[in-house]
Amino acid sequence: MRRFLCGVVVACGGLFLALPGSAAPSDVGTTDPAITSAAATVPDGGYVLDGFGGLHPFGGAPAVSPGSYWSGWDIARGVVARADNRSGYVLDGWGGVHAFGGAPGVRATAAWPGWDIARGITLRPDGASGYVLDGWGGVHAFGGAPKVTPSAWWPGWDIARGIALDRCDATGTSGWVLDGWGGLHPFGGAPARTAWYVPGVDLARGITTWCRAGAPAGYVLDGWGRLHPFGAAPAAGTTSWPGWDIARGIVMDQARDGGWIVDGWGGLHAFGGARRVAPSGYWWGWDIVRGLGAGGAGSGAIPHQVSRTIAPVQGKGAWVDLFDWSLTYTGGNPTVGLADIDAMAATGMRTLFIQVTRFDAATPIVEADRLAALLTRAHRRGMTTCAWFLPALADLAADQQKVAAIAKLDVDCVAIDIEPTSAQRDPAARNANLIALSRYARAKVPSAMPLAAIVLPPVVTEILNTSYWPDFPWSSIKGSYDVWMPMSYWTNRADDSIWRDPYRYTVENVRRLRVDLQEPGALVNAIGGIGDEITATELVAFRRAVVDTRSIGLGIYDWASTPPSLRDDL
């Protein structure tokens, strides 16, 4: 856009991980995971699994190469370590079981290619067979394990959260399935047990079991880090984060009547008689842990699903920047005011996308009082509001300061405009700052609020001007954003270019974006433009492209430049 909500036109040239500051688990619990975990290592241990399939040893477990690794693809769903704590199996979301550390290869009895529905894995005493749990509650043998029949099944409902065997049963054919509400459902003759149950609240995150003095014992882990004993298990206290769904896995250290909990960032927290151990991998602000395995057992976790509405980025929206509404950037002559908010509502605009600051702003929020009046007017007119920000990606601390201020605004959505390159010419440094800022924004913005990425059109960066932003870090930022907003300004293309066609340009940008994200169903709200250069015929083609790509919303950049007759047509 002309003032950088996409300045990427032909005239723009022809077109590691930094640790962001954010609310750590300690801010709502007792201790920071990094501090809690940074204790002396011990010979006992196991492996933390990240979403890409990486295995990170702790305690005395040796480093191993993962049997499979999916760089940039969050598809790992569980891990079990064999009794030697040197080998085991990783479960992927499609049901694949992958050996590591010398464990024998196994054959699964069920797989769901293209469907992320596998939810848990457990290992029998022989260390070479076990069961995979699907999200509906189905239990599927692998490695020659006997078939078992679950006592509960929820077809069409992805609510199963974990599986564990009765460790007092030497046959390894009985145990429990854990549902998201905390219910325990026995199979294979395991006794009925109750640990904790809250109907309607999907907060159960893991289950672990052991044989204690000859009696079945276990714990259910909830997302806040609390332990709920069942059977012969004693009560146990541990680090917890009330109100924050961040606990991701649990395993027992059976020799010491205790164990470890792993949080989504990789912090390890001992309970019972287990010793404190240090993690070998830690991702501050990034909820990427997908499992924990040790001592012949393990657990898994689905990616954290927050109850987050996407309504603020659905339907048609009106785009406004600082060069429209502020006194500071218009020389005291803004072209958008309260009357325009009324007009937006009258034409059926669902969302006001309003720029609230940028990298060169003297204050974190530009003209806060004037902005508040516009936001209030939009809400009173029944519109949702989305605050957007253009960072320079050169001074990470300065960009983070502005994001922190945005997160406190009375808005319904936050969007980051990812496009400038001039302030940080080094692509690697720029990518590192973008990754860090994206994770920081997701941690700072209220968890129930959608975070959108306003991104460069892939046709520009991958075809027309590949040097503008090479190696854009799609896979490293995709976990931070809920909605993607490609700036498909066909009017920036030359008249004789095939990309001057609004339909073709929009469809190809959306297609490439989803390929880059490796997410065929990625949510897209397409932005077209520029407003005063488009025609009614082009707008029809743009609308058709939005429908054909199953995008969830659309808008034209920007409100002030779009003729009134076309605002209605949008």
C-alpha cells in the first residue's frame, strides 16, 4: 500500500531465535519454566518432543536422531521412550509410528493420510508394540499388539486426549483413554477409575500410570499444570499456571514415585520424588512441545487450540491508515473521521481495519484519544475493529514496545503488516526479528483474540521480484497467526502483465500462500486495490476470486481512496 500497507510495487525495486519478552508461565503461576528447569541434571531422564518431530533429551538420556523430522510442519503428536531411555517411537498426526534410537520398526494397523487425527501413543512392556489413540477415541494396535475394544467412542468429535496402560497388567492389553473433559474410559479389563471431570471444559492434557505397591496408579494432567490422582496414586503438587492452558505432557519416574510435567515452551517441572532436571531445548513464548517420553512410557499433546473467534476478520472490511485519520501524518488535515465510520456501517462493512502506529511513530499509539473515539464509534455502529501496525523489523525492542501497547487497546483483532525491508537489509536478521516479533505478538495479544498477518503477495516475492525478501520464513511464523491477509493489489501490476487480472492475481496469491504454509485450509482475508485505480468490472472479478478460493473475507485498500459507488459493490 502506498504508505506501506504494501509498498511493494515495481518501483520498490521491481518490485536465533530472539527471545521476545512476554507473559511467561511464571506470571500467572509460581515460577518461570526456565528457572524451574535450570537445576542439576540427573541420570534419569527422557525426551521432549517438539511439533516438527525433534527429540530433546533431558537428564541422562543420550542425544538421538529422530526417526522422522518434518521441518516447519507441526505434525508430531506423541512420543514413547522404551525402558532403556535411549530409543522409542514418535507418533505423527496421520497415525504413522516412527522408530528412533535403534527401536525396531513397527507396522501400524491404522493410518489417516492427510488427516491430523492421531492423539496419543502408549507402549506395551515388550517395548516393541502398543496402541495409538485417535481423536474420536478409537484404539489401534501397532507392532503386533492384540486388538482391544475401547469402552467409549465419539464419532465426529475430536475429544480424546491421551492413552495409558495399566502397568500392573503384565500383558499390556488394558488401560484407560482420557477425554478432554477429564473422563477416564477403561479398555481391556482395566478397572473403572475417576480422577477429575469437568463436563464441557476441554482441559485434560495428559495421563500417566504406574504400578504402585501392586495397585494401578496414575495422574491426569490438566492444561493449567494441576495433577489429579487416581487409583493408588498419592496427591502431588507441582508448578501450575491457573487460567493458562500451557501444560503439555507428563511421565513418571517410577523408581522415585514421581515424575515430570513439560510445558508448551519446553520447561520441565518435577513432582513427587522425581529430581529436578534441565531441558536441552527451550522455546520461550512458543507453544511447540507435543510430547514427553521416559522410562517405557510417554504422552502426547495436540497443538493448543484456544477458543478464538475469527469473526473480526470475516466478511468485508474497510481499511484506514494513519495518513487517513491522524493529524500527525496528514499535516493536520485528516480525510477520515467519525462520519466515515457511520458511512462504513451503512454500506455493510463488518470490520474497521485501522492502523494505530508504525515504526517511525513518536509514541507507541498514535493520537490515542482520537483513535479511541473512532474505535468507540465503530463498536457503537455494530462493527468489529482490528488494529494494525507496520514494524521496521530492525529494532526488535522498539517493535515489541508498540505491540505491547496495541495489545491493551479496546479492539477485536490485531494485525501485523509484514512488508518493509529497507530498515534491515540482511534477510537472515530480518527473518529472525520477524519470527521473534510474531511469537511475542501472539503471547501478548489476548489469547481469545485473532492475530492476523498482512503479507506480501507471493507472486511478487516468488516470481516478479525474488530478491525483495528471499527465504521468507513462512514455516516459522505460521504458528503465531490465525488469518493471512495477502496484499493482492493488481493495480500495481503493469497493464500488459498477466497479473493485472484481478481474478488470476488473487487466486494465485492465495494458492501460493497456502502452499508456502503447507496448510491447504489456511484462513485468508484477501486485500485488493488500489481503491481509486480499480473498476467495477475488476471488483466483480476480485469478489469471484475470494469466493473461489474460499477466503473468509475481503477488503479494498483503502476506504478513503475507493469511490463511494464501489464501496457498495464490495
